[in-house]
Amino acid sequence: MSDQGKGSASASAAAPAPGSDTYKGWLFKWTNYLKGYQRRWFVLSNGLLSYYRTQAEMAHTCRGTINLATAHIDTEDACNIVLSSGGRTYHLKASTEVERQRWVTALELAKAKAIRMMNDQSDDSGDDEPTSQSDRSEIQGTLKTLVSKLDDLSTCNDLIAKHGAALQRSLSELEGLRVPVDGGEKIKAVNERATLFRITSNAMINACRDFLDLAESHSRRWQRALQYEREQRSHLEQTIEQLAKQHNSLERAWREAPVHAPNAPSAPTTNTEGSGRRLKEEASDEDEDTEFFDAMEDSPAFITVTATEGTQHRRSQSSLSGASGGQPNDWNQEDHVCPGSTDTSGRELQQVPRRRRRSHITQKPNYSLNLWSIMKNCIGKELSKIPMPVNFNEPLSMLQRLTEDLEYHELLDRAARCESSLEQMCFVAAFSVSSYSTTVHRTAKPFNPLLGETYELDRTEEFGYRSLCEQVSHHPPAAAHHVISQRGWTLWQEITIASKFRGKYLSIMPLGAIHLHFHSSGNHYVWRKVTSTVHNIIVGKLWIDQSGDIEIVNHKTKEACQLKFSPYSYFSRDVPRKVTGVVAQSDGQAHYILSGTWDDKIESAKIVQSSRRGSSTEGKQKTVYQTLSPKLLWKKYPLPENAENMYFFSALALTLNEAEDGVGTTDSRLRPDQRLMEEGRWDEANSEKQRLEEKQRAVRRRREAEATDALDEGKEFEGYQPLWFHQRRDSITGETNFVYKGGYWEAKEKQDWSMCAEIF
């Protein structure tokens, strides 16, 4: 870390003695590697340490705050202080060792006080402003008065009970009298007791009136205070919404700005967009991100060292993923459109005349709709059970989205030709990552398929494969998928979508395993998908992120690949959407490093040597891999022109709903509400969608009634059974899932769809 800034102005201003409620002064704060330490004004108050660029900023802009109740305070050398809490780390420096000791003392005392306050208050209100002494005295006085009035009421209640009982006895005696003389004395006694009862009752009424007046007076005060707090809360919510919109605008402007700063030296041709973006961030006047979070928290689990002929150039994971690497024939983006392309072994693929597919659809209408007005009553519910208008959809079904996994089928074609199972694993891993590249801009929701709905994609003549999907369950929604390729592989999967709306974000958890079998080698790979999260549901621009781990296992050789999808962090220095992985043989020995991003590309680097070494900062062991130069496995195809007005569909997605002759009568292409939406007739699509869903509910109610009748009659009732898939226990995973049982393509050849239900 740089020592820049030591010679600046005094690091402390006049401040109260440590231990008082507030402590202020100048300190030097580490910002980034370009500017090093910068002078900042720090304020310690109520267990919170905040900082500003200048003292004048205290009135309007706080640059960052750490709660000392949960903070860790450490000292590095004579003048340095390190504060860390909740993922944030501040590296601070005082001008002298004495000044540093004053700050450490003040911080420790403030931390102890904050912890005491947090423990004393069960409502966890330690961050609230403490009540002033005058307000506290007034509240205590009011409480004492109320308690005394309650005591008066209690005493009056006891007296009323006592005198009431005596009066009742006197009346009873009066009724039993026979002598008139005695009756006069008794009546006199009754009158005396009735008078006492009346006096006591009046006293109680007066006490009640005093209590009521006092309660009303303070109630009005509390109402005014509550109204003020409500207004403050409303103002704060409006401010947060405005900040979110401003952040949105800034992010959009940053994305649209040129990658390289003006007057900057031209970058080498190997620099990617991500590396150019990092250069721009470092050249800025002051990066607000680094201001809030100036230390690298999540160190990579391993470090790669690229071996070259002359010198060894060290790379981190992020720089490795930013290098173009590889040979020109590592990944040919024209393979999917140009016949006669050449694979890595030099063999020429069969030249086949391609059918001309459509390259555009009707542009998306500009309909505005408030998502929160629809979703606020649906928090915690399954997404599949929420009645959603087509305004939030894209004109594709979930079955078609599942078929989009085949966008980069060429990776599996190349994997089938690999002689080494470890090299084959690299291509399979790249394929598993490539399926997420279409989601980066696709925040719209696909149509939920109707039960029994199917979707076929026959690309046998063009690419040698054909695919079939069927919705096999509605609650929970589950789809079965089967793909067979003439180029040596078969893929099948059953995916159940579990989704929850959390208010600010939507989590989508695909459940189920993906199987891939290569015909010639017999290698059988199994993996599962990661969690997708849609952010900014209420305020701001929607964006999607992928996070979690994928383990790909070759169950024939027991080789495995561990892939990590790093979640996006606003304060992280890593490349956004980063993916890293290691391919290892059955004994755990690593052979390849994979790196890149799920929205752009994946590279592999062969490991030639590995070693372990400790980390000086955390004391953890890290693996250092020495690798050959990385080679490009996969790179995302560019989106078609005007894609932003066509739901950000890829070239493949634009063709998925294209009308095609001979498909099954349950095919998604024939779904009327989806077709109407694609044509821009959204009002009609909404009406048609409601009709189809009600029709499906009626069928389900009829099926439930039949099941009840069969149960009453003691008969067995077979529930819904898919048409083209049946349940089987998988010998590898031990799970029961739906696999293709055959018959669809034969029925298509005969054009016999009599067995298909009428679902549209």
C-alpha cells in the first residue's frame, strides 16, 4: 500500500478529548492505487464513524459510515489504522503516532459504548439519536403523575367496594325490621353510608377527569411527534427513490460513454471492454466506488502465473479472463451461419444449404405499467401462481427459453471430437456457462407453458441435432427436454423452476440435473444450474445476475470441474459477471484453469505446475498455478441489429417462434396469446391468455373431481401422464425424473397428432 500523502497538512484538527460523545479531525484515507491516501474529515459520534471530503460537506454529503458496534479495529504500523465491518474496510493514516493513539483510544471507547447501548436496548435502536436531557426529564415527570393518578383511582375503587358492601348490608337489615322506631335509626345509617358512597364516587369521577385531561394533552403531543416522524419517513423514501433514479441515470451514462478516456494512450489490441472500463475508472478524478470500499475483500482462491519463453508474467484471475489469448481458430463466430467451416483438427464440416430464417420480429410496443402496483400483494408467493399480464412477458415460452441452451451447440460438437476427456470437460464447462449469455439483458418473463404444451426445434439438416421439450407438470412447473445430435452426443434434462418474489428482487432457482452423454467415448456428464436473481423490481432499472457454484462430473472417469459464478457487488474491483473454474482428474490434481464472464467469453489455460503458499494478510493458503497462455473456448455472438427493440433476442431466439409446418398441435408456436403478443396486439393477447389459463383450470378441476370419484368408489385413478416423456429412476444420480420415451418424431413423419390434447 502506498505511503503517498504523508507530507500533507496536519492530520488532526482541534477536537474534544477521546471518550467524549463526539470526536472530529483530519485523517488520511486510502482511496485507490492511483491516488493513494487522500485527506478526509472524520467525525466520530454516537458509535458511528463517518467521513467527508471537507468540513463543509458535513451539512449535505456523507461519503461513508461504519458502525463501531460491529467493527474490528486493528493497527498496522506506527501511524496506520484499519477498520472493518460488514464487508467494508477503511485503511486510515494519522500524521503522527500520538495522533493515531488518540484516535484508537476514541474508537475503542466509542465501540464499547455502542456495544453497551446495543445490549441494553432490546428493540435494536442503538443507531437512533438519544433523547435530550430536558425531554427525558419531562417524560419521567409525566409518567410519575400518571402513576399517582392511577394510585388514586385504585384507592377510590377500594373505598367504593367497601362502602357499597356496607350499604348493601344496611339495606338488607332494613328489609327485616318490624319495629318503626328501629326502622328510623336504620334509615339514618343508610343515608350516612349513601352519602359516603356519593362522596367517594365523586372523588373517583374527578380523578378520572384529571387522568383523561392529562392523557388527552399528551396524546396530542404524541400525535404531533408521530406525524412528524411519518413526514420524515416519507421524505426519506422519496429521497431514496430519487437517489435510485439518479444512480440509474449515471449507470446508463457510464455505459454509453466511450471506453477509453480522452488523451489516454491507445490500448493494445488484446485489451477487452472490461479492461478498458477499469482503465477509465482508475483515471477518473475520484471514484466514488473506491471511496466507499477501498480494500479488496475477496481474494481469489488461486493465482495463475503464465509461463512464457522469456519471463514469467503474473496474472490474477480477472486479468486472465480479460486477455484475448488463443488462436484464431479457437472459436469461429461464423460457424453458426457459414457452411464449410473448419474445426480445430482441420477437418471441414459438411456443407449444407441453410434454410433462410427470419432475422427480425415486430418491435416491442412502448406500454408503461407499474410493476409494484401488481406485485405488492404477491410477496412470498410462487411466481407461477401470480396472474401476470403479458406486459411483463416476452413472446417466448419457458420451453423455448430452455431450448435456447443450444445456442452454442458447436461447443458440444467440438467436445465430441476431443480425444482427451479433460479437454472435453473444458468444452462442456464452456457450454454450461454459455447458456447464461442470453440472459444478461433478458429481464422479461417467458410465458408459463400450459400442461402438455410442447416445443420442437429440428435443426438436423443445418446443425445435425433436434430437440423436444414438454411441460410435464404444472404445480410445480416442470419441463422435460431431450436433444440428440448426429455429431455424437445426447443431452437431456428435467428443470423445475422454483421462484420467490422478495420485494426488491426476484430469485429463480432451477432444480434438476442436466445430463450429457457422448456416444463414442461413453463419457457421461452431469451438472445443475445456478440461481438467477432479477434486481430493482420496485425502483430503478431491472438487471439480472447469476450466482452460485456448478460442479460438472464425468461419471465414467470421475473427473470434475468446479465453476464459481461470482455475485455482482457494487464495491467489488473484480470484473462483473466473473466465472472461474478448475478442471481436475479423479484424484483431485488440477489440469486446466477456466476464467471469463458468463455474458462474454470463457478461456482455458493448461496447468504446467502448481504450488501452495501463504497469504500475508489473512494467513490463508493459496494455490499458485503456472499455466500456458490461455486459449479462447467460447465467445458470445453479437446481438442482431435493433435487438433492444426486439426484447434483446439473439439470432436463435428470433427464429424460435417462427411459424413452421408439420409441428405438433400442442407446439408453443401455435399458442395464440403468445403469437398475438409477438405481433404487438397486447390487449388481445391479455384476453387470450386469461382464456387459456381459465381453460386449464377447468381441466384441472375436472381431473380432481374424477380422482375424488374414483377414490370414493375404491378404484385406482391414474393422474396426468405426459405424452412423450415418462418417469424413470436415473442410475447415476438416483433421482426419479422424466426422460424421452420416443414416438414424437415418428408421429411428425406420419402427421398423426390424434393423441395430442386440445390445450389451445
